[in-house]
Amino acid sequence: MPRSIIPSILLVDGYNIIGAWPCLKKTRDDAGLEAARGELVEAITNYSAFQGYETQIIFDAQYQNAAGSREMITEFLTVHYTDFGQTADTYIEKACAGLRHQIAQCLISRVIVATSDRAQQLMVQGYGAQWLSAHQLCGEVESAVCRMRHRYQSKKQPKGRFLANAIDDQARQKLAQLRMGL
């Protein structure tokens, strides 16, 4: 169901987050940058879906002679690779500048930028965006995972300690027939 008003947009400075999260840093050092990007995208995909955010993860292509590209992961999550010579910071700044008009028109409720870059923090706040440090984002992602796990497990809890309480009525009837020798 398409939404006419997007509650929040999350812009993630991909390499900044990879360099700040210990688990992603370890993956980058052990298995390479591609593996770390994959882990970050997976974590943010789940987090964004749980929070209901429209999310963009931005990776620099600053030192690679390649055109920028965009990869749609889900309906509400895209991965952006910047143009040659463009940093994720400049991409995010331009996005915040463009989105501030949508905030003023109440088309979106807020823009959140996830980075630990202090200069970037000050810049995006000047455009009316909220700032989330890499450490805070990590905590929020972990918290969301715990809430998802709790929500999923609470739906699966059996009604009692007996197996018969955990199976459907048809299976229960078949077991009763077997027990009676029918």
C-alpha cells in the first residue's frame, strides 16, 4: 500500500558506519569491503522496515572512476554509489537541502542522517535534519532486533506446556483417534 506521507527519511553514510561499528570493521578487515557493505545493508534493511523509514545508504565512489549508481533493495531502501569525485557527505548535504522543502510542506515528518562526522552533523542540522551518530544507530539497530525477536517469539508461544496445546485441532483429533485405536 503506497503511502502519501513518508514519516521519516534515513540517510546513512555507509563507509562512515562501517568504520565505526566494530562488527563491520572486523568483517571489512577479515572478508573485505564488499562483505561489510552487505552486512550493513542487511542490518539497515531490517531496521528500516521495522521503523517504517524510507532509507538511503550512501557509499563514496570518490576514488573510483565510475559513474554513480543506485540499487533498489526494497521498496523503501536504496543503496547509492556517488559519482566519481563526489563524497557521501556532499551527496547527503544536497539531499538534505532538497528535502527541507518537503519537511516545510509536511510531506515528510523528518530527515535523519546517520554519521559520526562532526562537520557533517553540523551541516545537516543546519538544513533541519536530525543527526544520529554511528554508535547511536548501532544501539538502535540492536534494540530493534531485540524487539523484533520478542514480538516474533511472543506470537509463537504455546498455550500451555503440553504438546497438544501447540498443535492445530485437526492434528489433535488424529492423535485422539490413534490413541483410541481407530
